[in-house]
Amino acid sequence: MRSIAVLLVCAAAACAQDPFEIHVYEYDPMPLGSFSYEAHLNYILDGTTAFNGSVAPTQHQFHFTSELTAGLSDSFALGAMLLTAVRPDQSLEYAGWRVIPHAFVPKSWRLPFNLGVLAEFSFERRLYEEDTRHLELRLVVEKHIGQLQLDGNPVFARALTGPVTKDGWGFEPSGRIGWQLSRRFTPSIEYYSSWGWLDNLSPFHQQVHQFVPGADWRINDRLMMNFGAGFGITGAGDKIFFKSRFEWSFGKTPPGSH
């Protein structure tokens, strides 16, 4: 019985990718008085088809996340998210909320790359997350080489409530490679994953590894759209999904800087 429980916990950890916010964070400081609103719209075409404990099947779920972020200084910002979802044969429903402090190392430090860190405190309904309260620490490592854009997000996550609280930190790295064809258009490929616990990584077939070809389209100096179609290469996690994100900058944000 103990071995079966361990397998179930490992399976739950491997499926811990985030369908509400499929986003690789970039180095993006916001000065005091600047704001951004982001709308994340994601759809899972091929996902899980049965309940996993209290968590509903993901297949044919639509997720709509609203995110508002305010710049509090040149190196610190604070964001909040409202999570909503539509399950098959259901109407739009509340799924949870999040608070996200952002901190960025000033460029005046002259590091060989841009560096930041985010903390994400998440509170979700058990229909969408077995561990209803959890914490993520996300590094932002960015390097531009000519038209090439490289972004990495090593993510360390742990449950604050629920059955896996005692298991410690999970490792869920993500990244992005982009090529800036023009000031307005940057095709890219993004990577999302869940490798298991830091002190006990899951076997490869139980890990989540997903790739998302897509692009950023800067419609104007204050409005940007990101879109992509993703696929998983292992048996864990969602297999086919579509993502989009609209970002509108307003307030004192200098045009073209956000």
C-alpha cells in the first residue's frame, strides 16, 4: 500500500505544470507609477480524462487568467492574479488567486546577464490543485546576443497544504529561445517541465516536458500578444494545448520599454 501511495504522489507531482499561466518570465523592470494588465487564455485539447483525487480532468478545459502588476520602484513590482476556468459542460467558474512580488537586479550592477527573482503565492480550489496553497520561487535569467533572446526560469515549488507538504521542493524549469525578426515580431520556442522533487527526481517517463513553438507580436508600443501551440513528449501532463497572452502597459511606462 505504501508503494502505491508513493506512485500516486509522484504522478501528481509530475502533472504539476500550470495551465493558468503558461509564461516564461523575462527581465522586465517597471518604474514607479507604471502598470500592466495581462490576459492569459489557454485551452487544453488533449489532457487528462479522469479525476485525479479531487482534481478535475484537464481535457477540453479553458482557462482565463487576469493579471495586474504595478511598478513600485525601478527594481520591485507587485502583481496579483485572478484564476477562472471553464470545464466541459460547465460555465465560467472561479478557480483561485495569486500574489506575485517581482524583484530585479539593476543593470548598473553590470552583470553578464539580466537577473531577477519572483515569488508566487497561490491559493486555488481543490478542483484545480490538490495542494490548495503553494509557493513558487522563480529565477529570471536573461541574455541577448544580437537578435537572439535567451530566457531561463529555474522554478522551485512546494506545497504549503495538502498531502505532499512534507516532500519539500519540486523542480520545474522553463525557458525560451527567441529570434527578433523585427521590432514588432519575435518567433520563439518555449519549454516547460516538472522534474519531480529536488532530492528525488522522477523517472523521465513520469516527468513533464513540453515544447511550445510560438511568437511575440508587439501590436504597438503598449500592446503585445504572445501565442503558441504546445505539445508534451512524455506520458505525464497535458499532451496538446494552445496558449495566448495579451499584455497592455499603461500609466508612466515609457513607450516601447515594457
